[in-house]
Amino acid sequence: MSFKPYIVGISGGSASGKTSFLRKLREGMPEDTVCIVSQDNYYLPMAQQQRDDNDQINFDLPSSIQRQQFFEDMQRLKSGQVVQINEYTYNNAARQVDKLVLEPAPIIIMEGLFIFHYEEIREELDLKVYIDARDEVKLERRLKRDILERGYSEEAILYQWHNHVLPCYSQFLRPYRDDADIIVTNNKSFDKGLSVLLDHLKEVLKSDTWSANKNSLLEHFE
């Protein structure tokens, strides 16, 4: 790469729509221009996870992630190196663990719950995007997703939601919402926010005057 990558952080609560937003974002960008680094692929092994008072693993803590490795891989990509990691299987033993190859790209997107909470990563971001949705909308999505895609019971999902997810959101995500450069509301659709961000990133690819481009982007969200 002939210039410093443009690093975007995308965060938001569980089931706010980050994965769908990123899929559409990747589809809308020219091939090989975006590298997405998902925090989910850096969870510590289950044996190393913290448990609550009922002996249930709490995956909604910043300490549940291989934080140093996450940061170091971002730095490697930033310097033009290829990174290989194992894809997270959401503790589904029936799923084959695939090796993911992350290629350096002009735009690097760091995605996950704790992107803004991890100070060392937050300080590297050129743009902070927060995907927002009402709690009842997120819970409905999480129930549907975790039952159909991950095989969790409704009882387990509701336990995690009330004992892990909501406390995590209040402590480690919500405080950073208002510091984001743009907030994309996704109660029904993120199409407007996605369109504006795509236009911005395509302009970034054409120019290294990112501050001017960023100011133009922010005008759409004022």
C-alpha cells in the first residue's frame, strides 16, 4: 500500500445490526479495498472465560477477548502484513473451525462490542461509527438469531440478556455512544447511514485529504 490505511471502528450493542451492516458495506465497496477485523474471532477459550455467580460464562466482558492479539493484528495489517486467525464458531462443536486470512487493504474496519472501550484501539481510529437500536428491537433480533443460528434455548438467551448483555451495554458501550463521529439508527433500516458511509469511504479511496472528507461526512448526520 502506498499510503496509511484509513481505520474505521464500528461498534454497537448486541444485535444492533453490526454484522448485517458490515456485510452490506463490504458488498458496496470495490473489491480488495476493505479488510474487516471482527472482535468475535478473538474470544478466549471457554476454560479461560470469567463466570458469574451462577457459574455461567459471561462473554460480555472486555476481559473475554484476546485484547493484545486483537491490537497486534490491527497493527500488522496497518503495516501491510497478512494476518491469519481462526474463525469463531460460537462454541458450536459441530462447526468446523476455518482459518481466516486477513489481507491488508486501504480501509481497515475494526468491529466489535469493545472497539471504543479498548483505548489502544480507539486512539488508532480515523472514524468511529456507532450502530444504535432500541433495547426491545435488539432483544427480538437476538432471540431469533441465537435460536435459529446458534441453537441456544430461549431461557439461556434471556438469562444472558438480563444478566450479561444489558449490564455490559450500560458499562462498556453506552458511555462511548455520544463520542462516535456518526450514529446510525437501525430500529428498522440502516440504509441511509450505509449509503452516506459508502460514499465517504469511496471518496477516501480517491484522496488522502481525509479530514476534509470526514467533515463532509459529518454534515449528513448533524
